[in-house]
Amino acid sequence: MRTSDVEEDEIMSGINVTPLVDVCLVLVIIFMVTAPLMSDPVIKVKLPKAHTQEGEERDKISVTLSREGRFALDQREFATLDAMDPYLRESVLRSESKMVVLRADEDALHGKLTEIMYRAKEAGAVQLTIATERKK
């Protein structure tokens, strides 16, 4: 038996991890590019300006009211407040802080905003906060 025959019969014990690393890096780049897109609100609103402080990041429920009277709960838009009510109740029940952040456009009707506040309290919200942009 020759030594070349012995070398050919040996089992390859090393694993080539280069393709695995390449795939992982591509996935990281994809997640870095798409993550900011996931955090954009469903309804774009122009928040009122105020001298405020940054709030704590907790498990909060975000209710958005547009200038045209459109409603959204977190990332889901609803046609009416009545359609949003069951989802709002469920979100408040699942939340530990029971905090609802109201993101209302500065030109939205305050009557609609007070109706959302009332419904959030009825759903069990303990704390209501109105989102604003910091004045410069």
C-alpha cells in the first residue's frame, strides 16, 4: 500500500465555515436596512411642538390620530373607533405598564382626541401621554 492511497482514504474532518459566515453577514445587512422601515408609523402625523422631556421607553401602546380623522393602533389602521376598541382593550390587557401614547396631528380635531382618551381609559389604560415634538 502506498502512502498516497492512505492520504486519499482519510476522512475530511474540517468544516468550511466561509459560506456560513457570508450568509450571516448578508442577513445582518438586510436586517440593518429593513429595521428602520418597520418602526415607521402607519399614519404620518405632524406632532405639536412643546417644551418636553423624553419619556421612558416602556411597553407602550401607541394610538395615532391624523388630521383627516384616520385612526391607528400601533401599526394597524382602523376605519372607525368602534372597530379599534376590541384591539385597544386586548393591547391594554397584555401591557404591563398600561400606558397609552396618543400621537395626534397638531391640526386634528380635539373632540376626536378626547374620544380616544375616553376609550383608552375605558379599556383599562392607567396612564395617558400625548406625544409632542421638542421645540428648538
